[in-house]
Amino acid sequence: MHEALEFLKTHERRALEELVEFVGIPSVSTDPAHAGDVRRASEWVAARLRRAGPIHVDTWETSRHPAVFGRWDGAPGAPTVLVYGHCDVQPADPIEAWHSPPFTLTERNGRLYGRGVSDDKASMLIPILAAEACFANGRRPPVNLRFLFEAEEEIGSPSMPGLVRAHRDDLACDVALSADGGMWRADRPSLNLSSRGIVALEFTVYGPAKDLHSGRHGGGVANPLHAAAALVASLHDADGRIAVDGFYENVDPIEPAADAALSRLSFDEAAYLKAVGAPATFGEPGFGTLARQWHRPTIEVNGLYGGYQGPGSKTVLPSEAHVKITCRLVSRQKPSEVADRVRAHLERHCPAGVTLTIDIDEGHGAEPYRVPADNRYIRAASETLTEVFGTPPDLVGMGGSVPIVTTFRDTLEVDTVFFSFSVADEDIHAPNEFYRPDRFRLGPRAWVKLWERIAEGF
């Protein structure tokens, strides 16, 4: 292990140069115009994995974007660890809100800025660097390794369930370690024990057959934007509780262990509000901010648009309006069941004078996930982070979704430990996403130590 850690220290500058190159690939999986860039990012990952050591590397094609698989079986009798990450990123829009080009990794004020650097390119490059360090100077990793790096996570991993089922034998392992996820805060280490599920919908409200003059026709026909706003408002009551009939079915009370963990955390609500720039917290009554973010379901509007969007004014009554929605799920909620309930609610509350179409994104769905705190691999990760950071990690939840982990659970019958060195405040999915350079240095060392600890536990 000492030689591996020394190798990492010696090659820090080269690793940063590689991260610059990786972030420079605009691998936006949701935009067909970037399909070639997404493939280029996958090819970059495959080539980098081959350079790391004697790893057998394949590219697995899907109907959308390719995935990269790696395999090394040079530790007979040792456990097998599956390393997961993703190389696709969110769109950089709005571009004008960035302080530097989004696909040019830029160091500023002690931070590394670039789209996808936190979610998930730096954190997924880290275990590749760790593997290379273990192979350096003729040595070898202490565990058998599998790697699965996909390029569809940001669109809900639609190809992954079928791909994992088709390659179940190739991916067989004792535990999955996810480079995707992220820690709760920068000043303390943490381990995520849960992630919320997700389902995505989009609806369109249609009014007149064409855009109309708002002076000539306003007050005569229904405005689709007004109708869309009314539908959005109907999703919650005045206190912030979701008003969709049956939405809270299969939502269990917060588990006692999770509730106890919440009570032990130090959370400064004023500092949180200052960091996000909001005047006050808001949400479902009866729960604190962290409980709402980690352990309660939500409906959020991600986009509402229609009519004139340019500078100045245009007196138009638009012919249609569009709304994008995602629901975060907990407990025993199923994406399809929640989607059906939201659909029924929208259809029942559609205002007069307009028509409504609803599209459920079947590929962008995932069930909630949870791993027990006493899981042996969680303990190994906790001991590793304690060694690296000098303090035990907080046990927390994750408000976001990582669709692949339920696939690993159901198909490979293994638990997933989130072992990411991103931090929740790094503006992922937003302009000016960033990563902390010290995490990029600490991360590979921690992965080497965790593999060693896992090997010693058998």
C-alpha cells in the first residue's frame, strides 16, 4: 500500500491534466446533438482504464450510449469489488451564468470549475487512478476488480437494467462501490445510507391552434400558460404538502435509526440558506429540512415555459405551454404507480378551455434505495474514512437518485456503498459546478485503503 500511495503523490500533476482533458469532452447524454461526444467520453474512459494496468476492457453497446466494462481477476481467494461511475453530464445551460467556459476545467479561488467535474468525472476517475497505483511497479490490487462506467446516468440509466441482466455473470461481485453520490458537507466526511427514487413527467397544455394577439383575443379564449400555472399550483396545498390523491401511499414513517442519525447531526439552517441564497426554508409540514431532503417524497417543477422568451415584450397569447416535473420517491413507492397518480391528478384538475397531453419518461425512473448502517462494507468504508479524515463519518441520506443501485441489488444481489469524494454544495446540475482539489488528491488514497480493508476482512 505504501508504494501505491507514493505513486499517487508522484503523479498528482498528471492526474489533474487528465481531468482537464476528460472534462473538456461535452458528454451531454440528454442532447442527441452530443451523441458523438458521449461516445468520445466512453472511449476516453476505456483507453484510460487500459492504461491503468492489465485490465480486460470491453465496450458494451446499448440502444443509446455505450458503457465501459473492465475486469481483473488477479487476486485468487480475495473478494470481488464492482466499481461504478458515469461519464455523461448534464447540459451546461444557461451558458451565460458561467464565469468560465463550462467545458474548460478552470482553477479559480482554490476550486476546479467545469461541467461534470463533480458529477461524476473527477470522482469516477479517482478509482481508475487508485487501480493504476496498485498495479505500479509490478504490484497488484488486493481485491479482484470489475468496472462499469455508463453514459446514461443523467437520463435515468434506461439501458442499464437490461445490460446488467445480460452481463450478470461478468459483473458478479461481493459488493458494488459507487463513485457517484457525494458527501453531505465539505468540513466532515459522510457516508450515504440511502438515495431517493425518481420518476419524470412532462405535460403540455394546448389552447388555440396558433399564437394570438393578446389584446385582440385575451379574455376570449383560455391562455395555456395560465392553465399550466394552475395545474402546477394544484400539486401542493398552501402549506407545501403534496395534494395528489394517494401520493403518500407506501410512504413509511422515517425509520428510527435514520431519525436518530438526523438528531445527531449538526445542521446550521441559517448557513444553509445563505449558501443556497434562499430567504427561508419551505416544504412538507412536520419535518425538518434534512428529513424533507433525504427521507420524504417530493414533486418539483423543473421547467415551465411557453410564449415569447426574448428581450422586451411581445403581446402574444401562446398556443401551448409546457411543464417538466420530477418526483423523488422514498420507502416503498414505485415510479409507475406514482406517475399514474400524478397523471390522474393533472387530468382531473385540467382547466376548461384547454386540452392536455402527459408524457411519462419510462426510461427515467428508479426506486428508492437503502443499505443498513451495520452492513460489513459500510463499516469498512466508515473505518477507511475515519483513517483518511481523522474523524468518523456522519451517516446521512442522499436526496438525489442513482438508478443503477437498485439494479445491482435486484440482479446481482449485492449492496452498494456510495464512496464518492464530491460534496453536495458543488453546484452539480447548475452553472459553475466545481470540485475541491484536495478531494481529488485524497480520493485515490482512500480507495486504495478501502480495497485493502475489504481484502483483510475475508
